[in-house]
Amino acid sequence: MAGPPTIDIFLAALVADWARRALLHPVDTMATRLQYTRSTTACAGGRRLPIVGDARDMARMLRHQPNTLYRGLSASLVGAAPLSLVYMPTYELCTHTLKSIKSDSCGIRVPVSQLASVATGVVCAAVRVPMSVIKSRVQIGVSRTPLEAAASALRSRGFRGLYIGF
């Protein structure tokens, strides 16, 4: 790869994130569907081991719907790029800003790394949540495409529809 090291690091991190997302997406889809099923239907009476029912449901998905386990992958992959672009610059800016704050006369040190991590997490969540909402809508079959999922969320609740659960 040619270019400054920061571009190399960004591209390496992005490719690694894409590989992780592609590999684990079927597991994420099954988990999302199981959570959706639990939230929309009442638990079966007398079921003592919900994990057994979950295992049966996952086996059924693998057997009867293997091609649908990659629904929403495109939204996940597209969402990885802006998240990668936001994460490191935000962390570096917060770290630099917090290091410029002088500790007070009591000798209390500012926990720079911890505060920078919290601030970065909040900023990244603002980028991650809309992509997660879109991906989940496609995974559970509410929408067929990421574009349709985004349009549906915007139509139903406006801009706030992309931040359900934030």
C-alpha cells in the first residue's frame, strides 16, 4: 500500500473490520432474529430451558433459510467506513484536548485515556446506531434492502427513526 502511514492504518483496519463483519454476519443475523422473535411473541408456556428452543430455531434457520443469513450485510459493510473514519480522529482529538488540561493544585490527574474513550464511544454511537437500525430491519425481513429500510425509518419517525434504541 502506498501513501502515508495513517492511510495504510485506516485501510488495514477497514479491511479487517469488513472481514470480521462478513464472517460473523450470519451469527449476528440469527441473534437479531431470535431477539425479535422473543420480543414479538409470548414465551411458550412451561419452557424451562429457553436455550434449547433457541438452538432449535437456529438449526431451523441454518437448514431452511441459509441464504437469508447474509441479509443486511451490505448495510453493515457500508457502515464500517464512516465508523472507521470517525473513531481514531475523535480519540486523538479528545486525548490531545484532555492532555492540555492542567491538573489542579490538589494533584488530581485527569484520566485522559478513560475520558477520551467515553467521548469516542458516544461519537461513534451516533454513527453506528443508524447503520445498526438499517441492518436489523433488513435482517429480520421488515425491509428488503438497506435503502428501503432507511426510507421506512425516516418515513415512520423522521430522523429520530434512525436512532431508535440510542
